[in-house]
Amino acid sequence: MSEIRRRVPRIGDLAPLIGVRRPRLNRTARRLEAALTVEDLRALAKRRTPRAAFDYTDGAAEDEISLERARQAFRDIEFHPAILRDVSSVDTSREVLGAPVALPFAIAPTGFTRLMHTAGELAGARAAEAAGIPFSLSTLGTASIEDVAAAAPGARRWFQLYMWHDRDRSMALMRRAADAGYDTLLATVDCPVAGARRRDTRNGMSIPPALTLRTIADAAMHPGWWFDLLTTEPLSFASLDRWSGTVAEYMDTMFDPTLTFDDLVWVKSQWPGRFVVKGIQTVADARAVVDRGVDGIVLSNHGGRQLDRAPVPFRLLPEVAREVGADTEILLDTGIMSGADIVAAIALGARCTLVGRAYLYGLMAGGQAGVHRVIDILAEQIRRTMRLLGVSELAELTPQHVTQL
């Protein structure tokens, strides 16, 4: 066996092996760049945000079984790739509810958003505008209808409506949204009463946040969050009245448990744009609202935050697509944590998806920069998954690409 010949290394030999990056002095930017997945952003958000605010986003109803099942449903899929296809470029755009989107997801409506980060809904709307995706503002938003429109005038804006006991006030909100250029109404129908969110109860979650011995101790661990909270506009429901009390108490005073299909038709008649019903959880209800002329439906169990053990939207999707997919556009939320999840939903019949928790993890992790980061992560994962499946545009995705195990 020949002997290994050694020599003194030359500087020129080492240069190609040494990659020197310019240091990022901004710690938040450095941490966001290091986050490769939504789960990475979640871990960062948990470190940066007080427990009550993080748990409000991260938690679900009762034993949180619905949320775990939803995430497991996406894990329990098998992709079926096609080989030897030209995927040198992929197109992630399509038309959703009458207008183009650059990616097959929108930012879902979320309440109390400035509690997660003081940039709140304005950060989400601006990031959505930059990415070419819709932004949905909640009735329980902490930025006003008009402020969101002014912050992101070029964004496609949707408004999510809860029906109040006081119908006139609900209609006034809806008119404000229409006047401010929101093109789609998401009428949420799965909240006759508030779900039992035990994390919030245990944390004493209230608006504004209550200072107790526990929250004061938590504040010491998150001084930046408290500084932002105390040096910006007081936290409140920007489209509604100020409220001092727990989240569940507020929701129970607001939701109208008498809402029926006839009321839904009446609300639709008042809205000039696209009308979508959010909170569909059975095939029968999907057919019922489609027969009443809606423009779209959102398969949703409210992120597992209302009825625990409710149907998992992703598992329900194929059957609903077979029943009403030719008659309306199907959107889907709950449990989405990756671009691969979104691709699977599109393949099984969703026109578009909504991301709520994933967006809020990014917001908590780094404000508007964090929202940009979560959108970039999801977009990159969507494009990579499409390429690996052998498809170059969303229309090529079919149920044959996915098996729900």
C-alpha cells in the first residue's frame, strides 16, 4: 500500500474552503434569518412573548384535541411525485374570489393582534401587500378598518364579520369595510358562544392585559414586549368599543346565538362584494350555504378554538370538494404549518388556504420582518414541494398527488 504524501497547506488552498459572512448586527434579523420553518418561528415567538399572549395564539379549546388532530392530518399524508417533468420554473399564482393572488394562501383574520406584537394588523397587511396575497381583518382586530386600508392601500383586503346581537352595529362595520375598499366578506358562523379556552382562563387573559403577581414576574422576562405595550396606543378593539374584562366574557356578550340561514341570506344582500361563509364543518352545511348563492366557503373549525373534537377541515376537504367544488370556491384553514400542507390542500380541492397561527408566530418573533419571514418560508416550501411533485403550476395539482393515510 502506497504511503500518503503530505505537504504544508497553502493559503490559496484554504481560501475556497472558508466562507466568511458579513455579521448581522441586528439580533432580530439574525434570528429570523436562522429560522428555517414555521416551528422555528414558533420557538422564537415563545421566547419573546409573555405567556398569556403566546398561549392565546398557540392554544385551542378544552383539551386541544381538534388542533392536534388537524396538525396530525397534515403529517399523515403521502405525496406521489411524477418524475421527468420540466420544473425549471413554477407558477404559484392563481385567481381567488375574482382577483389574482401571487401565492395560494391568505393571512387569516385574527383577534387581539397587537397583543402579540405592537405592530399588529398593520404589519400583517403591509407584508401581505408586499407578497401579493390577501389580508383578512377580524371584527376583533386591534387596528381599525380605515387604518389597515391606509397602511396597505395596494393590498387585497378581506373583512371578517361576527354577527352581533345588535345587528345595526354589525351592518355599520360592514359598510365601513365596503367604503374602505375591502372586496370580500368572511361571515364567520361557528361562534354562537365562545369556546372554552383553558389556557386563557388559567392565564387570566384580559384586554387590556391585567397586571398580577404572575404577569409582573413574566414581565421581567419580556421587558421589550411590555415597553412596546406601555409606550404605544392603549390596546383595544379598534373597530368596536373599548372593553375591560376577559376575552371569553367579551365574546359571549358579542356573539349572536340566534343566527340562522335566513339571517345569512340577509347579510349577503347587504354586502356589495364577494361573500364567503367561514366555519363550514359538514358536507350538508357546505351544500346548504352554496345553494344560497355564496361565492365561497372556508372549511374551518376555528383553529380548534371552538368545539373540541370538531371535524378536521383537511380530512373533510375531499368529500366537500366532490359535493360543491364545481359550484363554489373552497378555502381551508386550521393546522397549516408548512408550504407542503398548503400544496396538499390545493391538490385535494382547495382554491386557497388561510394561515393564522403561522402568521402570528412570525409577528411575535419579529414584528413586520417576522411576517415577511413566515411568508417567505411558506412560499419557498410551496415552490420546492411543487417541483419535487413534478408540477409547474397549481392547476396541475390533483388528488392523485396526495393520499391521506
